[in-house]
Amino acid sequence: MDKEQKNSSDRMTRRSFIRSSARGVLLTGTGWTLGYLGGRGTAEEWVWQIDPSKCIYCENCATACVLSPSAVKCVHEFEICGYCRLCTGFFVPDSIALDESAENQVCPTNAVVRKFIEDPYYQYSINEDNCFGCGRCALGCNAFGNGSLYLQIRHDRCVNCNQCAIALTCPTEAIRRVPKSRPYDKKLQVQEENPQGGESEA
Ligand code: SF4
Ligand code: SF4
Ligand code: SF4
């Protein structure tokens, strides 16, 4: 293996490591384990969740929830992310510079945290305490990026209303009940289960 091939191989190894490490952060940091409610619920119980394939990020989720701030948060599926230097979920289209200045950021509450990994890769994570579910970052990511940022109802906050107030006003009927044993919609998982497209389990 010549020097250039070795450097390329090293970069790929590091990038694979970043992805697998980040996947661990996602799964542990946001509690996206399918059985995280084990012992507290049964497969017959249902909770409300957003279908990412239907959500258009209309900002209604930020204000229609009975909770304030909303139980809806942005989540980041690292396996889909491109770790872009110019993240369209982070930077406004006319940003003056690619830095963390408030005027350059899409998020109005500084809830998207940008961290340099290695040239040219950056990791973006969500500080849920600052996120109020407006979906502006997800709109930017889905419009021009890989769509790895999207909205989910977080079940450590949601009180599982008999009728979700957001679902009543959602313009695309993106919110429906899912089994409590599987409370989150991971995009990759849905794509693997429905490779031809179509609606996720509801
Ligand atoms: S109300 Fe519906 S379309 Fe609007 S942000 Fe919420 S889930 Fe998405
Ligand atoms: S832009 Fe909105 S949805 Fe995205 S992290 Fe900030 S507050 Fe949350
Ligand atoms: S079920 Fe209730 S608490 Fe949960 S997201 Fe809907 S309105 Fe908010």
C-alpha cells in the first residue's frame, strides 16, 4: 500500500470511528433504545409520535403542545449525517461566516451544538434543554442536506394526552399513535423496513 492509499485508508477508518462513536452518543444520549420503557409499559399501550416522512416543519409543534416548552424536540440521526462543514441545518443561507456567531445560526436558541471533529468534518448535536421544537434546523437539513435532523415527540417529557393537541392541528396528519414498546421513528429503520417507500408503522 503506497503512502497516499494508507492516508486515505486512515481517513476512512477515522470517519467510520466518528460515525460509530456518534451512533453510541445518539443511542445513549437521547434514549433511543427500542425497549427503553421496558418494565413500565406493555406492547398493547400506545404513544404519540411524528412520522418524519410526513412532517413539513411548519413550526406548529413549537406552540400547539399542552406543555411549554413543547415535548417535541429536534433529534439527530448521526448515521445519516454527512458531518458537513457547511451544515444547512446550522447556518442561515446568507451567513456571513462559517462560525458559531448567533447571527449565522438557524436555531434561535443556540440549541444546535457544532463541534469540530477533523478536517473537514463537524458534528452537530442537540441541547434539548434549549430546543422548543420549532423545526427550523430540520427544515434546512431536509431541504439541502441529508435530512438527518428531524422532529420527534420526546417521551421523557410528553404526558401522552388522550388526544395530542398537536395532532389536531398538524397540517399533514404527521402525528399518530405508535406502540409504546417502539416509541421513536428512526428514519434509517423505516427506510430499511420499507425500501420501496410508503408509510411507516402506525
Ligand atoms: S404540526 Fe405536523 S407538520 Fe407541523 S411541525 Fe409538527 S408534525 Fe411537522
Ligand atoms: S432550530 Fe428549533 S427545532 Fe432546531 S434545535 Fe433550535 S429550537 Fe430545536
Ligand atoms: S400528547 Fe400532549 S404532551 Fe405529548 S406532544 Fe401531544 S400535546 Fe404535547
